[in-house]
Amino acid sequence: MARKFETLDGLRGVAALAVVLYHVPGPLHAFAGGGYLAVDLFFLMSGFVIASAYEARLREGWRVSEFLIVRLKRLWPLYALGVALGVACFLGLRWARPDAAFVFPQMPVAAAALLSLFFVPQIAPYGGPAFPFNSASWSLSVEIVGNVVYALVARSLSTRMLMLMSAIGFAGLALLWWRAGDLNVGVSPGNIAGGYVRFLFSFPLGVLMYRLHAAGRLPELSPPAWLPLALAAFAFAGWHGADLFVAAVLFPAILMMSLSKAVSPRLGRVFVWAGAVSYPLYILHPPLIELMRFLPRGFGDIAFVLGIMALAALAQRWFDRPLQNVLHRLVQDVPRERLGAQPGA
């Protein structure tokens, strides 16, 4: 029986909530000033989980197209819902507040939405995010491209090559941090490449950590089950100048802590639920956060965030879960994903 990593589910929930709080334009932002680093943790966990679930089949000759179907089946329905929600919020705000200074690329709404649905970013600078209807889409775009590249080379990807890729990624990460003072890149058209650098470090390292864990060569740590989550929340609080340390040292340590100790059944159920809600929370919140910008500061911020969390839970229960069941029946020759670390991001 495959080992369940419930603590990784809990980490996904904490990371997704940190991203939401980071985007909140109010006092709650102070609790997650480094919430953008959650993407680096998502990439790291994604490498570990995808290697755990699929590397053996890929190395045995599983077709890349089948692997891509699995990933799109898992990620695209909620992703498309997030884009649709973003279009609806944009059109509604433009209708309700025609005097507002909306930043939007000079192209038809339908064309911009179509590009977003196919994970294609806006490349020309215009003052807004690379994905105008849903800023969180950038990490899913990077994830899909990176997953395809991984699937293409998985059969010949040696452990030494993984170490080299992570070392190159670390050099790029250090350069980003040295030039900008943080790792908050990948969102806007002007720094799309930085998002791939973040992936190049964290994802191969996650795959490498899975291989070491499966071989029994990863150090075993047995902290209390709550400690990895608390350390992640501490990191997401934001510490000026510490981004490189957090992404390159603290997050791998947190991942190791999350692998060595099973949690109680009751806590495990809470962690699994948090992991299930993390992806809809991550991919649906940006358009709703835009609505908050037109409310008075401090006006029901906590209630608004709780409402977003409730919407994410409803989307997972009544939209994604039934749709995943239908898609799974249609694609019987591929395994169901028990755990996806990118909340997909």
C-alpha cells in the first residue's frame, strides 16, 4: 500500500491560505508578508509527489501524452473555473465602476481569456499580471511546462543530473535574490523567466528528495506533527532578506520533517481536508480579492477571507470532486491522483 503523506496535505492548506492573506489588501496581509514563497514550497512538494506517483511508470515507458492527460484532468477544471470567475469579476467591476483605473492588456476579452485557458501568459508589458484574469495562473503555467519536460526526460534522468539541475536552479535563485532582494518573480510579463528559475530549483530537488526517501537515504526527523506547519507559517510571515534561506534551506527541511512521522487518524483527516481545499482556494481567490479592493479598508476582511475559504470548500465538494469522478471513469487507463502538491499552486 502506498504511504500516505498527510502532513504534506496540511502544508498545502497552510501554504494556500498564506497566498490568500498575502493578496488581501488590508491588515491581514501582515500575517503573510512572504506568502508569495508558498509557490516555492508548492514546486518542491510537487516534485516529491509526482515522482512518488508517476516516476516508476514514466521510467517503464509510460507515454508522455498519458501523463499529461492525468495532470490536465487534475488541474484544468478548477483552473478553467478560476479563469471564468476572473472574467466575470472583471466585467462586473468594469460595468459597476467604469471610472476605475483598470489595468488591462489591449486585446479583446475573449482573446485574453482563451490564451489564459491554454496556460499562455501575456508577454507584452502592460502594467498587470501575465494572466490578467487570475494572477495565480502563472504558477500553473510553469508547472504544466515543467511537468511535460520532466516526463520527456524521466527515463534517462539520473540522480546526478537532478543534483546538477537543482544546483543550476540554486545559482539562478541566488541571482534573482541578489538582484531584487526577494524571490517574488514570475507573476508579471517582465519577470516570467524568474518563475521558471524558481521551478528549476525546487521541482528537481523535490524529485531528488523522493528518490533519497524511497532508498532510505534521507535523514529521518520525527518532530511533532504540527511543527512543519508552524515553521511554514513562520516563513510565510515574511522576513526581509531571508527568501533564499527559506526556499533553499528551510522548505527542504520542512519537507523532510513531514515525511517521517504518521499523524493520528483525527488530525490526518483534518490535514487531508486542508489539502483537498488548498487547490480551489489557491486558484479561485485572486478574482475575489480584486473585489476587496473596492471595499473600505478593514471592512469585513476576516469575514471576506472566511467566505473565500467556504467557497473553495464548496467548489471542491460540489464541482471538482464530482467532475474528477466523471473524468476518472472516462480515462480508466491512468491512475487517480491521490495527492497533487500544486494547488496545484
